[in-house]
Amino acid sequence: MRRFLRRKWLLRFALVGLLGAVVLPVGTWLYVRESARSRLAKVIRQLDESDPGWTKDDLCAARNKQLPPEDRNSFRLIRVSLKAFPPGYTNIDPVRDLTDRPSNCQLRPDELAAVKKFLSAGEPALAVARRLAEGTEGGRSMTMAAVPTNTDLAEVQDARGVVWVLQWDALAAAHAGRPADAVRSARAVLGVARAIGDEPFIVSQLIRSAAAAVACRTTERVLGLCEPKEGLAELQAELTQEADFPRLTHALRGERAASHEMFRLLDSGGVAAIGGVGAGSPGLLNRLSSLPLRARLPDDHVCSLKMMTGLIEASRRPFDEQRAAFSAVPRPEDGDRRYFFTLLLTLPVEKTIDSGLRIRGELLAVAAGVACERYRQRNGRWPESLDAIPKDILPAVPTDPLTGKPISYRRLADGVIVYSIGPDGQDDGGRFTEEADKPGGPKTRDFGIRLWDPDRRRQSPPPRLEPEGEPAPDDDADMP
């Protein structure tokens, strides 16, 4: 009897121990998770009050409702021109890279012939693309996919092809002695940027910034090859307006909405995730191994929302205060498993921030450079400083968003340079090619425009560089 009772109590103790071993961890897991859920619900309520319509469907619906009608939407011109270009046309490079060639240097005859042949093949579509110079409103109607990372951005990515063609069109017009047409095509490049509008994706706004940067470089080359009298005031105003566009705010609001939806899907099992969590995840062991991640998921979600909201608030500060404000926003360190999905889902925000401030500085510098050209045409000389330009030409000297000080201006022996120092924080004296100051050191550069005295424009092209031992072909030879 005693042996039976002893065994009975041992079984009871074993059962209690087994239950404790299971219930205590599960209870702890549930407590941690539900406490985090409560914190998450509070953050979401605060966002609903402070920024109504911040979630993906509401954000896209409100944006789409404000788009201009189709007949005034300049993105339609991008669609029409892309359809009309021959297959593969926008991937053709009619000339070697011009990056290291001074902006006042002409194309060689064979290069110019290649450009003309290239443009001729796309002329019907190009006629449509040029109309982007007059486009003031744009944006494509869009909805984020159920899984936001699957949203199709191919159409806005294809818009880069229109930029590519228009810059060659501007250079061809400058070479042909048609400066007004050259300025119009430079404005059309900027029109591609405007046509993308406020699309709420970092990728879309990076493409808009890239188009604006091409407009800046195209403007510099046009002014290095000719002296336009028409369209400069309009170009200057459009460059300034593009600089003021809050691209970072739109990009970050969209990314916050997309990340929030991804967290919701991860929590509900709507998408497969690392560690076997989600739809179709195989096996009990995978699910059990992911329990710590799932327990922390709501706090991870809270971290993501707070970080993105802080970045959005920083993007709304005055431009010259934004960089410091962005740096002050708390962010998880790489490798911190507590915020595994925040780190996984967040796109390279730092690069986007630097890109946004860099392109603003470049646009303002080029706009001020166009004002310098207008001053020179009126007075027959360059201004002594940007402050010396009358307000009917330059209403205010722009501020470099990287320094909070006026955009830099230098008088040279054969022209002037107007520039922003760029995200590296180093004044390189208006050097626009990326170079390392010391062997193995970081590469630095400035961003802006180099303007030439009239007698230094339209210089002879450089000689063709051929591999050693091979004779250079005649410049007038047929295009390969």
C-alpha cells in the first residue's frame, strides 16, 4: 500500500513538474506578447489621431483622389512616349560616357552623327516627350499590393528611359545652334521628375531625384555650348520648385505604411517569413524555434513605427535642420535581434536622406547658376557675388541644405562655379568629379554648375582615345 501511495505521489509531482515546465514558459510568452500588443495598440491610436490616413490603403486613396485629370496629368506623356519608342530604344547609348568631358566641350563629328541617328529613330515619340517641359502636374494612380513589397514599380522605373533620350535631344539642339530648343528639352527632363509626383515609395522618389540630377547636368552642358536667350527664367523657376519638393516626406510616409502592413501580415501568418513563420511554414520545430521572434514582434513593430514617424517629423523641419534631426532619431543597431524585422524591412534610409538633401542643394545651385547667366546677359559681366544679383532675377540667395549657409559661389578666370558641398560635408572648391583627397581615403565632391565665359564655350572636342597600336579612324567615317 505504501509503495502504491509513494508511486502515486511521484506521478503527481512529475505531472505538476511537467505542467510547470510547459505552462510557465507559455504563460510568460503570452504575457510578454500581450503586453507588447497593448503598447502597439497605443502607438497605432496615437498615429490615427496625429496623422489620419497614414495606412497604405488610406494613403493611396487620398493621394489618387488628388491627382490631376488624365488630360492634365503629365505622366500620361511618359506612357505615350514609351509606347511609341522602338523596342529597346531607351537602352541605347549613342555616345561613350561624357562624365569626364568638360561641359563646354563639343561632341566629335562621329559622336554627333550617332546622336542624330539615334534621335531620328525615335522622333515621333520624342515629339511627345518634349511636351513634358510644360507639364506641371503628374502622378500615376496606384495601389500598394496586398504584400507591399510586391507593388509593381516598373512603369516609374521605365521613365528613366525618357530622361535618357531627352538629355541627348538637348545636347543635339545645342550643337545645332538651337538654344531655345535645347533649354526646352532640359526643362522636359525636369518634367519627367515632376510627372512622377508624390509617389509614396523610396524607390520612386530616388528615381525622381535621379531625373532632377540629369536635368542639372543637362542644363550645365547646354550653357557650356550656347547662350540661350529664351526659357532661362522658366528653367530657373522650375529648378527652384523641384528643390522645394518634399520628396523625403512622401517617401518615408509610404515606407512607414508599407512596413506597418508587412508587420501585420507577419503577425497574422499572411506571408512567409524567416524562421518558418507564416503561410505554408513547414513543421512544428520551425514554428517552435520562431516563438521568441513572434513574442517580440509587437515590440519590433512599435520600434519600426516610432522610428519611421520620427524620420517623417524630421523631414518636415527646415531643410538645413533636417540632417541633424534625422541623426537624432533613435534607430536599432545592426544585429539587434530584438528588432530583427525592423532592420529587415527598412530600406537604406540613410542613403535616401543624403540623396534628398544632395539633390536639393544641387538644384538650388544650378538655379542660382542660371540666374548668374541671366545677370551676365543683362550686364555683360558675371556678378561679384550672388547677393549682387537683382531680386527680379534671383529673389533670394538659396541656402545650402548641408551647411545652413548660402550656396557657394566662385569667380574663375574663365567663368564661375555655383555649388553645394554635398553630403560628405567637405567643401571641395567646386570640384564635381569624385576623387579621393588621400590614397585610400574617402571620395569627396561638390554638386552644382560650372559656367563659362562666352568665348570659352563650344570648345573643340577632345581627340579620340584609341588602344595603343591602333590608328584612330577618320572622324568623318561612317558610324559603326
